[in-house]
Amino acid sequence: MGRDQQAAAAVMAPEKLKLFMGVLSLQFLLAGFHIVSRAALNMGISKIVFIVYRNVISLALLAPFAYFLEKKDRPPLTFSLLVEFFLLALCGITANQGFYLLGLYHLSPTYASAIQNTVPAITFAMAAVLRLEQVDLSRRHGVSKVVGMVVSIGGATVITLYKGLPLFHHNLHVKSLVTLSSSSPILNWTLGCVFILGHCLSWSGWMVLQVPVLNRYPARLSVLSLTCIFGLLQFLAIAVFTEEDLSRWKVHSGVELFTILYAGLVASGVAFALQIWCIDWGGPLFTAVFQPVQTVAVAVMAAAILGDQLYTGGIIGAVLIVIGLYFVLWGKSAEKKGAIRNLQDQLAYQGGDVTQHLLGGEASVKDEEAPATD
């Protein structure tokens, strides 16, 4: 028996290593997206143009897979479903990506990534309000989720309201690419945090609203494709009024082209496929546990490439957000294990009832047959 367990462990070890490397690769790819997006803004690429090109590339990648892989699974489209897809796009594409770039324009990529760690806590709060998530304060996992939500939101509030002192006073000898539109860095800092929080709220709302839509239209890739189509149409409608100068739509250098291709191909294509693979093999909790790695990677890249400075208020807030994230994740994990344990106990209890009933039935048969044999 021990040899069988050792053999099974030897087989599983490469799979665990592969999963571990996949999750880390995912976080580094997404960290690169923060840097690339900030670099695109520094070069003067229009926010609307950048988002439109990103979604065109994303849709071109996603639509063929959705069409062929879910050809038999797609239910017919109705007007009410189209309205829901429009609202999903408004929340998950237009508001989500729009607020993100607006926040990134005024804020360091490091803190944009740090504030994104509040998404699980915000999603839990929204799901609890809509009664899609149960909150049992009599159990430790229920208390843990609530505490994590409060700590995460508190950390985001600290980042927003308190910038603090610069962490490094020496010259990093790196030419910073960051340019701010306002002479008041505190104003830009606060405004950027507010926009990023709007991005997180939109992202969380998009994930919560997907639940009833997927129940009615159980074809995930098709839902994402249709959402992307409506989001693209919404941004094109905005562009009609904000980007009338056609020269803004031209790609002026290879670096600009690289940022657009990275956003569309890598962030919305490769990273999306890798995320699905990691969740399928390791589960959503395992994947989410490594999210703070992305923030650390962004901090290193931003300091080395963009010459970003770290501030005490941002560090304190980021630490609180990560602590809150792990409280929420631990609560979800404990709740899931408790539900599985209760289900196993229930099945064992039902199995015991059936066994007892069968044994009782056999005993009664024997009792009835006993007099006949005398």
C-alpha cells in the first residue's frame, strides 16, 4: 500500500510542478500587461483607441473557438438575452477597461495591481447582498470572509487617502516614463485610486452578473464573445464623439504596435487560456492565492522599467489588501471543505439507513421463516 502511494505521489509531482509554473506564468504575463499599458499611455496612445484595438484582437481570437467548440451547446438568442449581454458589456468591458486605463493614467501600475486584489472581497460583498453567497457568522469561515472583506476595503481606503512618504530617497538612475497631467501628485494619486476602485467594482459586478446569464445561456466562450462584441460597439460609439482625429488611430512605431499586440494577444488571449487551464486543474482558490505575486512582479518591473517610486501609504494599504484577500480565500476554502464533509456525512448516514433497513428486512424474513421449518 505504501509503494502504491509513493508511485502515485511520483506521478503527481510533475503535474503539480506544471500547475505551479502555469500559475506563476499567468501572474507574470498579467503583470507585464500593467507595464505595457502604462507604457502605451506614456507614449500618447489614445485610451479609447488602445481599448478598441485590444478588443478587436481579443474578439478575433475568441470568436472562432466559441463558434466551433460550442456549436451544439448554444441556446437560441432572445431579445432579453441580448439586453443582458449589452449590460454585461457595459459593466465588464466598457466600465471595467475604461476605469482601469483612467486610473492607470494617474497612478503607478504597482498600486493599480495592489488595489485589484480587493476584487474577491468586493465580489463576495456583492454576491452576499444579492443572496448569491451565504454569510454564516456563527461559523469561522463566515467570520473570516467578512473580516477579509473589511480589511481589503480598508487597505484600498488607506492607499486612496494616504500616499505617505517615498520609500527610497536615493536616485534609481532610471529614466521614468511616467507623465502626469496635473501639477498636484496627491490629487492624481487620489483620483487614480478612485478610478481603479471603479474598475474593481465593475469587474466584480461583471462576475456576479455572469451567474444568472450563464444559467440561461450555458456557453461560456460564446457569452464572452457576445459581451466583447457589445463592448466593442460601445467603445466605437464613444470614439465617434471623442476621437474624431483619424491620425489618432494610426500606429506610429513598432513599440506602440507591440503594446497593442501584447494587450490583445497575450493579456486577452494567452493569459485567458492559461487562466482557464489553471482553474480547471488547480481550482479558482489555488489560482487566486498566487494573485499577490502579480503585484510584487509589477512593483519590480515598474521600478526597473518605469522608474516608479514606492510610498509608505501604498505599501501599508497593499499589505492590508493581501491580508484581507487571504482571509476571504481561507473562508471560501473552509466553507467548501465543510460543505463536502457535510455531504459525505449525509451520504454515509443515508447509506447506514439503507443497510440497517436491509438487515432489518432480512431479520424479519428469517423470523417469519423460522416457525415454518419447525
